[in-house]
Amino acid sequence: LKHLGRGKAEKSGLRARMFRGDMNQEPLGGGLGDVAGQGLVGGQAVAGIEKTMKWKLFFFAGACIVLTTGVTTVIFWIFHFTWAPATCMSEIFLLVFGLLMIVLDFPIPNPPPQLVTVRDHCYKFLMFMTRFMGRGMWYLFLATMVFGALWDTNINWFFGGVFSLYLVLLGGAALVKGYLISSQLDKVRIALLRERDTGGNIDRYVPASGRGLTKAQFKVVLENVTGEKDSFSDDDLDYIINALSFLPSSDGVVTREELDYWVRPGPMLMV
């Protein structure tokens, strides 16, 4: 019994550290397997928030805009030096953000394992980038930085306006897409909460053998709760599973812990 209790404590501590991001993705045992470097559901080329290459190209265009603005403004202030430390730091941050987004969004159909690993490490500390709503707010923030860097400084008001407008539209589209999926998913969560409050047990949705719900099983749960078939597309399910995951690397399974964490009182999950 002592050995069993210690094993449970070690497993619980391991999960907690993985949730906080204190360690790389290591196997939990019991069939979880090693998901390190696996990337988002289906592979990082066309998966997760970038399930379709169309979104990938839109995000990559935004990354190119930010990087171009960062490079242009840094070069401009090098040749037109004035004592403006705040402006200097802002342009350097813009350059760094542009480089980071190029790495995350470069549209390679089959990225090499080294690039997948680098992206996984980036997503580990930037998990909001795996959410549509997170991306939306991020691009709106970058739009203000690009506007300030080009328009306010009179470096190039035309491109400042055009670049900012594109980032605003991209951020707005990502926010709308994420909100529509999030609000639809939250109806399921509220129904499950109501079922739990009336004496029901959501554990009945999780198979007795296994560590959680696969994509197909999770789809069946959503359809049973809503009473609607195909209320979520396959792409939407990938977005949702990535959003529910405690880790930036999702293996396509909603674990019991993730399900319990989601079905609790509080604000809706942002997808």
C-alpha cells in the first residue's frame, strides 16, 4: 500500500510539473507514450490552429509584415540615430517578434524534426499561440506596434496603414473564429455541469480502460450531450483538443484530468 501510494504521488507530481511547464513532455506511463516533439494534433504542417494551409499562409503573411517592419525600422534608426531609448527597444522587440513568428508559421508541408522541436519549445512558453483567440489578440497588439513604428514616426505612413490594417483584419478574423467555436463548446460544458449538479457522473463518458477520450470518442460525447450530429467539424475538434491539452504538444487524446479541469464552474475555454 505504501508503494502504491508513493507511485500515485509521483504520478500526480509529474502531471503537475508538466502542466506548469517545469519539464519537457515525458511519458506518464499507462500507455501515454512519449509525445515530445510531436507537435500539435496531426503534425505542425497543417494542424491545430493551422489545420488548413490557408490559415498557415495568412499567419505567415502577418509574420512577414512584422519582420519587415522590424528590420526596416531598426535600419532606419541606425542611419538616423536620435536619443530615443523607448522607440529603440520597441523596434528591437518588433524584430524579435517577427523572427519568432517566422519560425512558428513558416509554411513547410513537412517540417523537419529539428524545426518541430524548436516550435514545441516556443509553444511551451507561448501556449496562447495555439489558440485562435490568443492569436487574434496577439495580432491586434502587433498591429498597434507596427502602426506606431511606421505611421507615428513618419517613416512610411502608407505601409504603416496598410500593414496595420492587414494585422487588424487577421486578428479580428482569428478572434471571431475562436469565439464561435468557444461559445458552441461552452454550451456542452454547461450541459455537463448541469448533469453533474443533478447527481450525474461525467466519468461515464470516459472508457474504463484507457487514459481518456480519443478524437472519435470525444466527438460522440459532444453529439450525445448536444443531441446534434456533426455540430463540430473534424478541424474544430482538433482545435478544441489542442485547447483542452495541458501541454503544447497534443497527442489527440483528452485525458481524464483535462476533462475534469474543463468541466468546472468558471469562464468558458478560449479556443
